[in-house]
Amino acid sequence: MEKPKFKTVQEVVAAGEGLPERYLHAPTGDGEVQPLNAAVPEMDIPAIDLNLLLSSSEEGREELSKLHSALSTWGVVQVMNHGITEAFLDKIYKLTKEFFALPTEEKQKCAREIGSIQGYGNDMILWDDQVLDWIDRLYITTYPEDQRQLKFWPQVPTGFRETLHEYTMKQRIVIEQFFKAMARSLELEDNSFLDMYGESATMDTRFNMYPPCPRPDKVIGVKPHADGSAFTLLLPDKDVEGLQFQKDGKWYKAPIVPDTILINVGDQMEIMSNGIYKSPVHRVVTNREKERISVATFCIPGADKEIQPVDELVSEARPRLYKTVKKYVELYFKYYQQGRRPIEAALI
């Protein structure tokens, strides 16, 4: 059951009453003494040309091989030539900043309701001792159109709704191309993953705001987690770092590459690929001086769809690793707040 809501982070900052203990991470007993904002190396991930991925040229084959290598080691790529102009992406950033800069009363018109994920505010508090993330967010189901709840779609700033609709339609093209490219990179039929993803798949877009934080060594923007999606499209902040991915037990920061969309594999794609493509654990650290924004879109298979390893990726040499799962995301949020990985429940 959800506990009563807490103030948003922007309200905590505005009140000027110092940092509530609810946000402070106690050191874990396993020898982790690194402050949360310790310097970490940069990930070595390629920028992949989405146009080339679907071309049958030699360069296209090379690009597919780069994709395969990145998704099987890191589970993350930067995608360029994705067909969305830099000017349009800038508009998304600008509207996100403008929304979070609005007076509290205006933002509260889209407030999240108890027991629901959608809307403005902070994430659900499920336990009395849950450590809170230093983030305010606006979470909206954007597709299919008949599942939109427009009461959560801001009317201010002007143009927000229209731009989000347009962005959703542009992303749909990228999603389809990326699914086909992943299938090709594993020598499967183009629609192998798309068919399992389904016609009734949903897109949820989450606008994130991380205000400057007085204790970036002790407070986290988003706890370590892997995504419950098939994959996630992310527009990270263009100036402020914060997103980090874990590989072999170590943290690495994501590079900022202008005009690219960062795509990371989610748990459901890891299952579909029978563990070849990895759903990486990632987190967001905070910054003392600067606010940070980002916009993530989660691509979630239809609730009616059974998600399982594609038959062609199961063999004697590589036995099936995962059970068939359904409605995976419902399981997901409960596990996230406990710091556990729901994919463990899907392992055979």
C-alpha cells in the first residue's frame, strides 16, 4: 500500500529547512565507502548510425556488428541519424525546463494520485523507511492514444501537449527501426522482436528534474535499477552529467554526445534475446551546483503479450535462461523500491 505523499524536492528546497533525513543513504555494510558523487571513468560506448543499421551495405553490416558488441557488453548505445532534428529535441528540453519552473499550484494541476504512477510529483512511497530519490518527475502514458489520460498532460507551458504528441509519433518510427536492427544484429527475421512486443505495446514518457543537492555524496537522484521496459529512449541533459551505468560491479558515467538519443536495453529485451543483450543497472547521481533534466521514454510490450526468449536464440549450446513472463512492469515497481531486480524472478 502506498504511504502518504512527501513534498516534492523543489518544495523541500524552497522551504529552506535543510535536508530531510528521508533522502540520506546510510552506507551499506559491504565495504562500500565511496561517496555517491565519487569520480568514475567514462563508458566506452559507440555512437551508432540508425540509418546505416538497416542498409544492406558493407557499412551497414559493420554498424550491426558495433550494435551487437555494445548491447552484449554494456546494454547501451548512443544513436545518431535517428530522424529527429536537433531543433525539435531542443524544444523538448526547453518545454521540460519551463514546466518544472512553473509555480507549484500550476504543476499540481497534473498531480499524481495515490496508488497511480502517472502525473506530476515524486514516486510512490511503499515503506516507512524507504530512502527517497532526489527527483521530481512528470510521468505520462503517451501511446496508444486511447490510453492517454489528458488530465496529466500539462496545458502550460503552451505547446507542451502538441509537442509531446509529435515527439511520441517520431519516437515510434525510431522504436520500430531499432527493434528491426536488433533482430538483424542477431541474424533473426526483422519482425522477430516486434511481433512479441505487440500491437498493443505502450509508451510511457517520464520528464525528470534533479534540483541542485546540498549533499551529493549522500543523496541519490535515482537508485540503482534496471528498466522493466523492452528498451528505453533517453534524452539526457546536454550539459550536466549524472547518469551512470554499472558493468562488472563498477560504475561508469555515460558520455554526453550532442544530438544523439541514448538507448538502453530493458529487462524484457534481455529475456527476448535469451540474455545475449544485457539490461544494465544504472543510477543518477546528484550535483551540488546545477539542476539537471532528462526525458525518458519506456517501450513496454503489450500487457496481453507473453514475453520469452525467441526460439531461434535457444539451442543446446545456449539453453533457455528465462521463463515466460506477462505484465512484467506490475512486478517491477515493488522490486525497485526494495533495491531488488525483478528479472531474478524470471530466471529458470
